[in-house]
Amino acid sequence: MKQIIFFVLVAFLLIGLYFNFFFTPDTALQQAEIDQDSESVEDTETDEEAVDEELEEEPEEDVEEADPDEELSDDESENEEESEEESENEEESEEEVEYNTTFQNEELNALYQEKVDNGETLNISLQLPPYFNADALIERLNEAFDDENINFESESLEASSLNLSSIFVDNSFDVVMFNAMQVTDFDIQILHNRTLGNIEQVYQDLVNQEFIVYLIGDPDIYENENLSEALEDDYEYFTDNDFNYIHLNDTAEGLFENQLNEATLDNVADTFYETLAE
């Protein structure tokens, strides 16, 4: 009986040893693996949290919200720059326009500048008696003004103050300058009875047709006292009554033979320029 009990105890002892040596290490290894996996999971979670934190922090450091005021300011700045460039271009274009002539008459000067601005020509009609030698005078006027924006053309005026009733001028002209006919009246011996009313009426008719009008006095080509006195009287009368008037009394030089001589024409052209331009 004792032997049986002894063998049973020994058998239990051997079985216990068997379990201790063969099953316990596996459990320990499993536990170690579990612990390692747990640590790995924790490390992974820690790494992911760190990455998330970095991603959350990066936008705060690198990305800045756009300031709407700054955007408006940039747009306004661009608009101002464009406006300044346009203004500069306009100023340059204005500076490019050159007025070669400045007229003393404000209305005439304004019309001339308007013509130049539009690339047009100021057209002046000269209504002169044949003895003025108009072609030669126009040649000298072109030299005196030296302005391609001014064009002189002439028409023959064969009338006296007694029979003057009208002067036809084409609408292509801007300015009309017609002779006051003192020499013509002297030649037909009506100087003492000049009809200034006819001259004034024709002058006003041309003004009403929207021409700028000038009267052209005569040179004292005969050096006659009565003619010289009439020339001076007319000059005072017309200028006192606000007529535009070109006074040529002192321009005659040398002998007169049917037409104004070259010296007189030079003086007439110079007086035209001095009277009209500054």
C-alpha cells in the first residue's frame, strides 16, 4: 500500500515537473510577445500623435490668412499706377503739340490752337485790290509766319466804298481780311465822301457768317497829305469802334508803279505779322 502511494506521489511530481518545463516557458514567451506588441502599438500611436501634432502646427507657422485690406490696397495701388501712366501719356501727347504762332486776338488764337490740335489748317482769305500784288505778298507772309498750319489765299476786290455791298467768301475759310479801299476811293476822287457805312455793313455781315474779320488799311503810296490823313482817321475810327484793323500807313517805300514794290511788300508783310502775332 505504501509503495502504491509512493509511486502515485512520484507520478504527480513528475507530471508537475513536466508542466513546469514544457508549458510555462511558452506562456512566458507569449506574455513577452504580448508585452512587445503592446509596446509597439503604443510606440506607433505615439508616433502618429507626434505626426498629427506636427501637421497641426505646420499650417500655423507657414500658412497665413490673406488680409482683404491688403488685397484691396494692392488693387488700388495697381489702379493708381495705371492712372499715373495714362496721365503721363496724356501729358506727353499734349507736350508733343507745338503752336508755332501766338495771335494777339484771343478769339483768333483759340481758333488757331483748335485747328492745330485737330491737325487742321487755319485758312485766311485776303480780299485785296489788284495793286497789292497778292501773290508776292502771300509769299512774304508765309516766310514771316513760317507756320505750316496757316494758309493764306487771295481774291481780287475791285470795289470802292461807294459801291461795296457784299463780299463772298467760301466756308472753307476761317478768317477774312479785306481792304478798306482808301487808295481806290482816292483814285476815283471820292476820298472826301467815303461811305464807311458800306464797309461796316460788309464787315458785320461776315462776322454774322462766323468768320473772324479784319480790315486792311492801305499804304500811303502817293505820299499825299489828304490820303495820309484819311488813312490815319480811318485807323482811329475803326479801332475805337472795336473793328480789327491792320494799319499800313507807314509801310510805303519808294515809287509806286501800278503795284506795290518789293520794299513796300516787305514792310507790309512785317506789319501784318507784328499786328497779328505776339
